[in-house]
Amino acid sequence: MPPELPITVLLVDDDALIRAGLGAILASDSRIEIAGEAENGHRAIELASRLQPTVILMDIRMPQLDGLSALEAILGQQPDARTVILTTFGEEQYIDRAIAGGAAGFMLKSSGPEELIGAVVAVAEGAAALSPRIAKRVIEKVRSIDAGSQHAARLAIEALTAREHEVLALVGAGLSNAEIAARLVLIEATVKGHMTSIMLKSGARNRVEAALIAYKAGITCN
């Protein structure tokens, strides 16, 4: 099931030229509509509350209030808000905090137009989105986890049902709710119910954390 159209996007970046460029790229896709623009974190919090956009595309480094602090504030008010964090080369050190803060996606500002549009659509559909470079960084981090982290992840999923294990494995593989529903021959509302249960039982705050738990616990799909 595709996302509700149009996919409204709030652009957050302190550079007006970057906002204009991002807006032009996204608006070239008929499914996407620019709902508003913010030049700092405080303005982003205000507009996110007022406009209720489908996706928030947010820069990390901004004056007054940075993107990660704004992300945490927005999700404190709107737990279901979907945010894609924009980073530049060399800012991978912010990934951990962004994941913990509840970001649904991480893209480099140097990403190509199709990659950026794909990330926004994926997040609107309920999936996670990582640029290839950032995905590699996350995978390398997961591969380097110690036995204690693996054990903690396995404990976190002990209470999951067999079906929830299947759903979590597909989340770890990067599938959206719609794709999981098609794979398991379920309706999307049922998948959403399983995701809610998985997050409650595992302690995952968002889809990216759920995927990392799947990786750490060694849950994979066939």
C-alpha cells in the first residue's frame, strides 16, 4: 500500500540555497509537496507541530538549535514524526545520537536526486532509509559489537512471537510495512500492530533501532 499522497515535506537547513536545491529536487516528483521551510531547530519544532508534515528533512549543524536537539524535541511532542537527518562527509559520528533520538533515515547531502527522493518516499511508507555510505558505517558498527551486546539483543526479543520474529527479520532487511505485508500475506494494519508489539517488547524506540536489534540478535530473513 503506497503512502498517502501528497507526501508533505518540511525542509530544515540554515542555508537558503541548500533548501532551494532540496526543494527543487523533491518537488520534481509528483508524489512530493514541500510543506514548509525552517532555517533553525526552533523554527523546525514550531512548523513540525503546526504543519504535521509526512517527512521532516533536517540538517544537523544549525545555529541556535542543532538538528539533533530539534529531532529530540519534535519526537517528544510527536512520537510518530518521521525525520530524515542530512549529514555531510565526515559527520558519521552523529549517527549514534540520531538513532537514539529516533531518526528514521540518514542521507548525505551529496546524495543524488533519485536517492534522496527514494529516501523520502521510503520513510513516508514507514521504512528506514540509509545512504550507502552511512549504511556501511552502521553495518561495520554492528559487526564490531561485543558478546554482551549480542546477549542483550537476544534477551530483548525473547518475548516475541514467531510471527513477530518474522516481521523483525524483514525490518532488519530494510522492508517497509507494505512490503512486509505482501511478503507475509498480511494486511498492512496487522504489520503495524506487530511493529508496535515488537517495539514495546524489545525496547526499540524506532524502526532503525529495531533493525539494529535484529542484526545484533542474529535474526535474518530467508
